[in-house]
Amino acid sequence: MMPAREKVGVRNRQLSRKGFLAGICGATLSCLAAATVPIVSAAPASASTETDRNIIIDWYQTSGFLLFNRGLTSATPPWVSAPDKAMVNGAVYDATNGISRTHQAYVAIPPSADPGDSVGAAAATASYRVLLSLLPEMEAMLDSKYQSTLALIPNSPAKNGGIAVGEEAASAMLAARQNDGRNAEDETFPTGNEPGEFRPVPPSYQLDAHAWVRNVKPFLIPGVERFQVEAPIR
């Protein structure tokens, strides 16, 4: 006969299988987007100057810090921040790729994009606009940083064009991700002591407040159905 302690360990693993894997799958796909998109957007082919490259890296780091620390107020679990980070990265990718035209668009190529537009202005604007939508409470800080970034780029038609491209890329991303399942307040995990049910544990006995992650629309594949697992063994 299996020892009681070992039985508990097996049971706990079974409990987590369906609900946890279903939820974490969406977050994993979002992390993939967050990990892959900036590699393309930050490539030298899309950045015409050292200033452009530095701007892309700077805003990439800023967005990660603010989103994973939720505007400096509290630490946010990576699987919760990943979809938002992927949105920022995707918008920057479409903005810079719209200018270079070296890769397939993620959402869409910005209509006004021109090869002579400023890559730095496009990347900064795309990041700024998406972050402002996600973190409106950080408006003052984001405004200040954005203006400081634009000050690094000489005034020119290329700068104005880059700003327009960034605006278009951000708007397209925000529109594409409306009603995508993020932050759904009515999502909860089933609780109880049966396999597949979430079991609160001491000391707080709190439920996971981020059950909505499992239903977020993926960024890189049509759906998560092929990654679902069968119901836990009873």
C-alpha cells in the first residue's frame, strides 16, 4: 500500500493537472511572443542608427520593468504580465518592420510607413502608446520619458513620420487585442478536494486571482486546444 504522504503528493499533482496546465498554456504562448518579437524588432536591419538601437532597447527594458512591477506599485506574476509585454513588443515589431519591410507583419504594416522614417521615433511611440493604455496611472512618468526620448532625435520629416508609424502600430495592436480575455473578473478556478479542483493552502487560503490567464487569446497560434490534457485520474 502506498504511504499516506506519497498519496497526498500524487493527489496534489493530479489536482493541478487540468486547471493549471490549461491556464499556464496561454501564459506560455504569451511568453513566447514576448521572447521572440523583440529579437526581430531590435535587429540591426530595422535600426538605422546607434540612437535608434539604444531607444529600442531602452523602451524594451522600461516596458518590462513597469509591467512586471505593475507601475512600481507591486510585483506581478510573469504569467500575468506576459500578455501585456507581448502587446508592447508586437507593436514595436510592426512599427520598425513597417519601415524596414524585412519581415512579415504581426498585426499589420502601418499604412503611412516609409523607408526614410525614424525607426527610433516609431519604436518609442509604439511602446509609449501601448504602455499608456495598459498603465494609465503612469501617464506622467511615461510622458516625461517619451518626451526625453524624442529629444534625442533631430526634428525632421523622418521623425514626424516615425511618430505616425508608431501611433498606427500601437492602435492596430490595441484594437487586435480588445476582448482577448485579459483581466476577466468572472474567471475562477473550481475549488474543492477533488482531482482537477484548486485546493487553497495555508497560511492565507487565498484563491488564485488570475484564473483568466488560461483563456487569454494566444499570440502565436490559433488556439490552445491541442495542448489540453485529459481530466485527472480519479
